[in-house]
Amino acid sequence: MREIDGVGTFFHHEHFTKADAPENLDADMEAITTLEVEVMTSKNDQAPFQEATSCSSDLLKSEVRYFTTSGVQ
């Protein structure tokens, strides 16, 4: 699946391969990729929104870090 939908597919040409490209480039890119999500809230579900929770995880790890960043006022 990595050759079709992996993170590295966004950074090289689909039909051509560079002769000097590292063999493990896609795996290395996945190893350094972090996913981050910020949950924004407000009392009446209209702007202005405040960040309530943030979470992040390395792409290849199952551990997710959650942070409560503020309370809704």
C-alpha cells in the first residue's frame, strides 16, 4: 500500500523514478510524520472559537498525546 497511498507518494513523480533516490525515502518520511488535530469550541457554536483540546501522534505509532489547552468561556 505504501507505493500507492503512502506519504512519500506526495513527494515524487508517479511514473518516473530518480536513479539516485534513496531506497528507503518513503519509510523515512513516514517515520518523521506527525499528525496533529486541534478541537475548536465556542458556547454558541459560532465565532470566535477557542482551542479546547489538541492531540498529536506520530504516524506509525499507536500512542496519542492529548492536551487540554483552554476552557470555553
